[in-house]
Amino acid sequence: MTKNSDVAPKKKISTDEDVEIATEASVQNDDNGLDKQNEDIDLNEAIKKKDAELNELVDRMQRLAAEYDNFRKRTQKEKERIYIDALVDVVGKFLPVVDNLERAVTAAEQEENKGILEGINLIYKQTMDALDKLGVKPIEAVGTCFDPEIHNAVMHVEDDSLECNIVTEEFQKGYIYRDEVVIRHSVVKVAN
């Protein structure tokens, strides 16, 4: 009996050890399983977070694109409006000239030369006033030194009474805007 009793407790001990080992393995497997589940949960949450950030960025990008498009359209409309305002302003300044041209034609039909002369003088004065209001002035040429920036010499004349490069005659009047931008060069004759 001693042998049997010795064997039985050994089996019991080894069975208890097996149970402990199996329990430890089961606990480790459960820990590994929990760790794996926690990792899966963490990854899913991270993916959801990144998806939300991506959706937010896409939404923000679409809004910025729409705002830029609206800005571009608004700017284009403002440019067109500025052009129209400028055009109306310039044409408005010349409309009295047109009115006086019509009056001059009517007066010329009814009277001999007196009406035409007065009408033309009035038209010229109003035109020059309108140009002056716009900042446009005629370029003074005759008697001044030739300046290729504002004059266009088409003829040269030998004249000993004048200094070299003096404008002697103006064929077409030139105009300058605010003393900076030449609208039309004066066409002149220059003394050599």
C-alpha cells in the first residue's frame, strides 16, 4: 500500500501542478487575449479619430475653395464696376462737348458764319476744360528744346537765327497726362 499511496499523491501533485500550469497559461492567454483586444480597440479608436480629422480637413478645404471662388467672382465684379464708373466719368465730361457740337451744327444751318465761329470756339474751350479736369494738358512745343520723350521730329530745318535742337513748328499737338504719361507725342519740325 505504501507504493500505491506514494504513487497516488504524486499523481495528485502532478495533476495539481498541471492545473496550476494550465491556470497560469490560461491567465496568460487571457492576458494576451485582453492585450490583443485592447490593441484592436485602441487601433479602431485611432482610425475613427483619424477619419474624423480627415473629414474635418476635407470640409475645411471645401469651404476655403468656395470662399476663394466667391472672392474671385466678387473681385471680378468690382473690377468691371470700376471700369464702368471710369468710363461713365470720362464720357460724362465729354457730353457737353457733344451737345455744343449739335448746337453749332444747328446754328450753322440758320446763320451765316457768326454762329459757326462762336460754336467752334465754345466747343474748343469746353474740350480743353474737360481735358484739364481729367489731368490732361497740351505739350508746349514751339520755341522749346527738342525732347524725344515728348516730341516726334518729322522734319529738320537749317536756321542760323535759332539755336540747335529748337522746335520751330508744330504739326500736331501732343498731350500729356499729369506731366507723367505721354498720351500723344507732339509732331514737330526742329532746327539744326
